[in-house]
Amino acid sequence: MQRNTKYALFTGLGFLIGTVGVKAVTSETARKGYVHAMAQGIKAKAGYEDIVEQAKAEYDDMKAEASFIALKDDEKPSEEASKE
């Protein structure tokens, strides 16, 4: 096959695939699929945010408890000194 014929064939094939691809991407069925995929993404994001919120709350609880223990431990030596 000659070079020019090959290029013309590839150009025509590319145009045909592009036209069919645009029609497929913009079809109602494809649009419904995109909407469902986006909905699943939103659900996943919400689930992730819930997990992160729970982890932050757990961290804050542990930090508060550790601060309480640290303050309690700091008070013990002064209490022992006042008893003596």
C-alpha cells in the first residue's frame, strides 16, 4: 500500500472512531452511567469523611486522657511533699 493511501485510510478511520466515540460518550445511556459513577464516588467520599471524623474524635479523646494523666502525675510529687 502506498504511503498516501495508508495515511488517508488512517485519517478516515480516526474520523469515524472519533465521531462514533463522541456519539457514544454523549448518549443518554452513557450519561446515566456517568451519573451513577459520580454518585458512587460521592458515597465513597462521605464514607471516607466519616472514618476521618471518627479517627479525629478518637485522637482527641486519647489526647485529653493523656493530658489528664500527665497533670495527675505532676500533682503527685507536690502532694507527697506536703504530707511529709
